[in-house]
Amino acid sequence: MLKRIEWLIVLLAAVTLLGGNVFLLRGSWGGWVMVAGSVLLVVMLALVIRQRRRGSR
């Protein structure tokens, strides 16, 4: 089960991705920055989950 901080990261990534799509539809370069930020958040979450699984062995 995901912990509270991990759910916060998921929520932040989703909001950032949604905001990035809005900016991209308006033709702004800031949208690419927001999409890249959301990708980094998802990678960070994957690394946290991976580390926790390794620690439980």
C-alpha cells in the first residue's frame, strides 16, 4: 500500500501533467517544463517504491 507521501507525489505528478497539457495546448514552452517535471516525479515515485521493496526482503 502506498504511504501518504507517495500519494502526495502521485497527486502532484497528475496535477503537473494536467497543467503541462493545458500550457501545451496554448502553445507555451512552459508546458514542456511541467511535463518534464511530472515525468521526474513519476520516476522518483518508482524509485521510492523499488527501494522500499528491496528493503523489505
